[in-house]
Amino acid sequence: MIVRFHNGRVALPGGAVDAADIAVEGGAVTTVSAPGDTAADRAVDLEGGWLLPGFVDTQVNGGGGVLFNDQVDVEAIAAIGAAHARFGTTAFLPTLISDTPAQIAAALAAVDAAIEQGVPGVVGIHIEGPFINEVKRGIHEAHRIRRLDTGILATLTAPHRGRVMLTLAPELCDEEDIRTLVRHGVIVSAGHSDATYDEARRAIAAGLSGFTHLFNAMSPLRHRNPGAVGAAFDSDTYCGLIVDDVHLHPAVVRLAVRTKGKERIMLVTDAMPSVGTNVSEFTLQGKRIAVKDGVCIFEDGTLAGTHLDMASALRKTVEVTGLPVPDVSAMASATPAAFLSLEERIGAIAAGQRADWVWLDAGLAPRATWIGGAIVSETAWGHFQAAQ
């Protein structure tokens, strides 16, 4: 099948073009070329918008009214993925907030089953806590916080079908534990941490490669005590950013992007079950979380994840930084794909990649999403049909 995209901009690894013919076979891109004399099987008028690589989100707590912690099964993962696909996410990590060892094991098994059954978009799991620092726990429950032990290490390092990402406080675990996790393929990220600069740097030397929602719930950058943020800036690690007008000041977003570059900054949603719905509240581990003006907040003022989708994150980042759309697109696709060591499969519109794309209109609002060459965004089906 050849799909011709025209009358807009198509973001390719070598730069954006006005039109492109994309050939797809078996769910993967075989060639990308300028439109020629050969008739395309389908044609999509981008109407002045953008065709971008599908978004890769490494932190998705929920969506479509479903919270992963509450329902660790294939059906929940499929519902969360479908909710975020409406906003251009084509690869994601269902994220389990600090919970019991039994729930962690169940979540890992559910993601393995979802991948085996071919649930669109799921590429692994993110275990966020409970191996975190209580003083930076945020909305995480204090009584669930614990130290890594041999039992949970065995659970995390067992073979799994997708990527396993673990957020922990490096100051509260042994460097050898980090080495063990990384040696078994677990992607270790610092978050909900009060680590000193030196503690964070030692963890990086042991294999820690990321920082979860940089700045939020971690020791800040000070001129005599650089903290975890300073270690992130002074290293080649990847950093997730929540760009929702609430978690970070625009100047801080610009500073982070300027310091780390689009090759190391990843846009994340930290999304809660409200995404893709119009609900005004939900329950998180017994806490009533209000959704007001697009903000998820507990009664004491603590932020509880976000009501953010990836298309909005991209749009807000373009607005805040003034960077070209393809540069911000890389932070939402190519960079997180590289962080997950999946850059050979996802994150770009190129031969050999899975045919994952998102069509955004001229205002960067989502119109259609494809995963493996199949359209998966119901709300855009009419647009796609009309454009053929």
C-alpha cells in the first residue's frame, strides 16, 4: 500500500517536505519518496497541517477513565492506549504508581500479555516507585514506600516481552542493585528523589540513564548544591519534561531544552484516567483527585499527575520555546524511542520503521493516528475517508 500525503508538511529524518509517498508492507514502512507518476492507493490532504512520527510516551498512568493501578489487565491497557491514540500516541508505557510487590508482578504480567496479544501501542511498562524518597513522594502514598530487596529485584529482572523502566530514588538504593537492573535490561531513571549531586552521579556511573519528570519531585539545582537536577544537566542522561503550563514555568522549559537539547529531552504526559474523558474527578489509591481547568489536584494542593495528552504537550512546547515543529516532534518521538533503545523500530518516518504517524492540523490539533499503517483514531476516520 502506498499512502500519499500532500498539501502540508511531512517531518522526515532529513527535514520536512511538502508531500511524500509512504509505502507500507506488513505494518512497516518500506520506502519514503517524493510523489511521482505512480498512483497512490490512498491520498491524504493534510490541509496545511503536519504528518509527524507517532508520539512515544514513557509515562502514562491512565486514560479513558482507566487508572492502571486499579486495573492491571489487558483490557485496561487497551483502553488506556486507545484513549491516548486519539491524541497521536502510538507507543506508550503503562505506568504503575508506587504499589505492592504483588501488584508490580501483576502489572508486569499484564503488559507481557498485552504485547503478546498485539494491543496497539504498548511497548513496555514503567514502574514508578515505590523505591522512592518519602520527602519527595508527591502524591505517592508514604506507607507504600519501601527499599529494593532481592525478591522485587528478581521480579523486575526476569525476562519480559517489552521494555521495563523503573523510577527510583538513587540515594536509597545500592549502586550494585542499579548495575544488576541495567545488566538485565531494566531502564533505570531517577525520580521522587532527594539525591545530592554526587549520589546522582554515582548512580549514573552505575547505569542510571534517565530522570523522571525533571525538576518535579527532586532535589533542585542550587549554586553550591547542584542536586539531582544539576546531575541531570551535567550528564548525557535523558530527561522527561511535563509541559502543561502547571508543572514547569516556561522559562524552566526553555532552560532545560537549551541545556540538554532535543536529543535528550523527552516530552511525557504523566497522564491520569481523565485524559480522553470529561470527568471532573477520579480516585487515586483512595484519594479524591479533582480535575479543574485541566489540572489534576488533591485537596491539599498536591499535583496528581496531569490531564495532558501528547499533542497538547507538543503544541505547548512549540509555543513556549519557539522551536520548529520538527525539533519539538523529535522530543515526542525519536528521543523517547532512543531512550527505550527502540529507535530502530519506532520514532521516525523512515524505511524499516513501524508505520506509526499522527496528522496534526495547522493549529497542531490531532486529526488522525496510524499504528502499523492502520488508522486507530476513531474521531479522525471521517477526515481520512474524505481525503482518499
